[in-house]
Amino acid sequence: MNNTSANILDIKNIEVRYDNVILALHDVSLKVPKGKVVALLGANGAGKSTTLKAVSTMLASERGKVTNGSIEYDGNAIDKQTPSQMVGLGMVQVLEGRRCFGHLTVEENIISGAYSRKLSKGDINQELEKIYTYFIRLKERRKSQAAFTSGGEQQMIAVARAMMAKPKMLLLDEPTMGLAPQLVAEIFNIVKELNTKEGVSILLAEQNTNVALKNSDYGYIIETGRVMLDGTAESLLNDDKVKELYLGISKKGRKNFRDVLKEESLTKKRSN
Amino acid sequence: MVEELLFFMEVLVGGLLAGTMYSLVALGFVLIFKASATFNFSQGAMVFFSVLAFCGFMQDFNIPFIPAFILAALLMVVVGLCTERLVLRPLMNASEDTVLMATIGLGYVLEGLAQAAWGVEVRRLDLGIGDFPVPWIADNLKLFISALDITAGLVAAIMIISLFLLFKYTKIGLGLRAVADDPGAASSIGIPLKHIMLLVWSAAGVVALVAGCMWGARAGVQFALVDLALKALPVLIIGGFSSIPGAIIGGLIIGAVEKVLEVYIGPFFGGAIEGWAPYVLAIFFLLYRPEGLFGEKIIRRV
């Protein structure tokens, strides 16, 4: 085993197909350094979720397959592992859309995250208390049925549940989807805190480019299954193209996506 | 007047207790429905297979009652293991309908295996509990209630309590409820689906064995047990497919209603309405409360 590498995750030129036909990722390479937060950005259908699922080996359950390239996690190649083996190795994915166990209570949901670990009742309670220090809101609602909690709370449950597995690395798939700005900030604060205090490395798929980059160390932008641009979060935030296309800010002031597209087609026509 | 009331009580209690026999069969369906959201059509064959094997062990190999029961239970665990490995795992990512069809096939395989191994003739199963009124109750309460019915009631009560404790307070129970809610999310946090499936199918097999013993003692161990298991369908519709208490209460309702209707309304239809009355009741439930009395409501946030 080679644990001396500075990267906990190293994806090299992967290609992913669904049903052996549909090409979802053409060529994606990315690295997550140990203890860092890396943002994977892009629009709907760009391949963010597919990339995360390739890493957590959840692809198989959707009839997807890595057909080319390699993924290395913590010094080991990932290919034939099952999702539960990956959890055992310390890699946990928080799926898109929160996916709480609706009929279980909040606390049961969180405890279920420790399923893969052999813990006594006392140890579980200790872990639970530690988790609640990050998710204070959940402690108040521990006895309610998860399906009746708010969207923000459900997202917190999903992250808390994943943390109970004691991961070295978290894969977060659109954790802020459909949440109010205040909650988005709250979720990101918790994620940041988990990263610094617990030392968890994080790969974060987001559409919310601005907030994601402000809370990450490094960023990759993918479009139609290819990495288009990557760099430190700071450099991406100051990049003109990113500003214009993903942040809706141009030199002339605020702009929306439609304007950018219109402008582009105009320049294309002119050059033709 | 007192005579009539006593007679009604007798019909009602007899029906309720007979209903627990339906509950036992329905319990097996609920277990599998909870974990894989599939109606297990092979449950009837499992009942037949398990109790026939039990009889075979006792009558062909002269194994005493308790070891034979344990052997039959172990055999059902092996059946669960093979089902998980040979049927469910290859169909892991297939749709629920595909799994449903596979359970029909599995049913035929089990029926064939059972008959190939133990023969086709009707066997008598003697549990040492007679299917006749208990004298003490008949003398003191003036009710004629079968000892077998009372036993079935007790057994059903023990099974429901132990299954409830298993699901509510053990780790594997928590895993099972998580899988029942969202198998994808459960596997994303490291709950191994194959262990849960193995547990559920083995448990359903053992429940089938218990139900088979009760029915076999009453009606003889024969092929008709396979179809009898379908009586569990209205029980499940009324109780809810995903609820263990629902299976029990549903069985009680079906048992009581069919006996009471048979006695008081049956004559107007020329008798034998027991066979179809439960299905009429089930249709009303499908129309007005499709999730059943205790089925998990489809929770939707608005």
C-alpha cells in the first residue's frame, strides 16, 4: 500500500458508459489532496453525479461502468469493490436528493450510518453526541420521523448519517439543492467545520458555483463529460469566463446566462 | 337470547382464532415485501415445501419432533441462502416486476422439488394438539373452541412480538427498515443488501414452516396448501403489505368476518360464501384505503 501520496483520490482519464452504450463521461481527471475540499462544478447533465458514483462504485446499481481510465483511492485502485466495501475503506457518498429513511426517526437515520462499524451501544451514543455538536438542530428533532423534517434538516441528516461511518473522505452530491440561501450557508459552515476539525477530505458536486468555490480549496468545471477548466478556488472565482458563464457577472456588470449565450451566438455569426 | 349471544360469541372467537392462521401465512409475505417491495408468489410453495420436509424428516427418517423441526427450519435458511445467491443477486438491479416474475418461477421449483423428494400423497401431521373443542372452556364458558385454534393464536402472538423486537431494537432490524425505505441510500452508507435479503428470506421460510405446521395439522399436508396461501392476499390488502401488526389484525378481521358472514348471511346465498367474502372486503379496501389499515402511508412533503 502506498499511503505516502499527497492525494487521497486520484482519478485518471476515466470514461463512463451506461448500459454499455450511453457515454456519460468522456475524459475526466481530477485529484483530491488529503484534507482538502474540492468542488466539482457544472450544469445539469454535465457528469458530476456520474463522476461521484464512479468513485463510490454506486454506478453498478445504475448499470453504469467505468470503461477506461483508473481511479485510485488512498493508494488502492478502485474497480471491483462494492459500495459497502468502499464505506469500510472510509469513503462515503451522500447521494443527491438527501435520500433519508423517511419512516425512521432522525436519530435512527443517523445511527444507521454506523452500520458498517462494529460498535457497542455506548460507543454509538458517544459518537452520536459528537455528531450532534455539529448538527445542533438535529438534536432537537431526534425523535421525529425523518420524512416530516424540512429539506435543510434532511440534508443535515444525510451528512450526519454519512459521518457516523467515520469517513476519511466524503462525496457530497449537490448538498444545497433547493435550499434557501441561509440554509445553504449553514450547510457549508458544517461541511467546512467537518473538514477542518475531523480532517475529512471532501469532493463536492455543486451547481451553486459561487458558494461552492468560496468554501473550497480547488475547483474543476466539467461540461458534457469533460473537464473544461480547473484551478485553485481563488483563481476560478477571478476567472473571466467562470465569472461570465457560472457566476453571472461580467465586466459590464451582472448578466444572466441567456445574455451570455446570445452574445456568443452573435460573435459566432460575425466570425462566420 | 343468551343462547344466541353465546352462539355468536362462539362463531366470532372461532373466526378470530382461525384468522390467526391466515395471519401466520401473511406474515411471511410482509417480511419479504418490506425488504424488496415485491409480492412473493412463492410463499405458498415455501409453506408446502417446509412442512412437507418436516413431515418427511419425521415419518421417513424417524427423526423426533423437535430435531425434525430444527432441521426443517435450517433447510428453510438454506433455501433462503440459495434464493439470495441464485435468484435475487443476479436480479439486483432489475425492476420489481422482474423479481415478482422470478418469485413465481421459484414457487414452481419449490413445489417440484418438494414432491420429487417427499412424494405426492397427502400426509397426516400430528402436533399432539387435537382439532376439537377444549373441554375446560366448553364446560365453564359454554363456548366450543378448538385447541388447535388457541395454539395458532398463541404461536402468532409469540411470532409477532419477537419479530417486532427484532426490527425495533436490533442492529440488523434497523438495517432492514433502512433497506425497506431506500435500498440505494442504505447501500451508500454501507448496509450490505445481501445480508438483509438473506435474513428476510430465511425468516420468511421459518414463518412459512410454522404456518405450514398449523395448516397441515388441520387440513393434512398436501398440495392444496400452496393455494391456501393466497388467502393471505385479502389479509394483506386489509392489513397493509408492509406492516407486521397489519398482517395479524388483517388475518383476525378476515377470519372473523368470513365466519360471521358464513353463519348469518351464508344461507341467503346458498352457503359457502367463506370462499369469496374476504375478496369482496378486500375490494372495498382497495377502493377506499389502498394502503391498508396499518400500511406505511406514502409520506409526501408538500
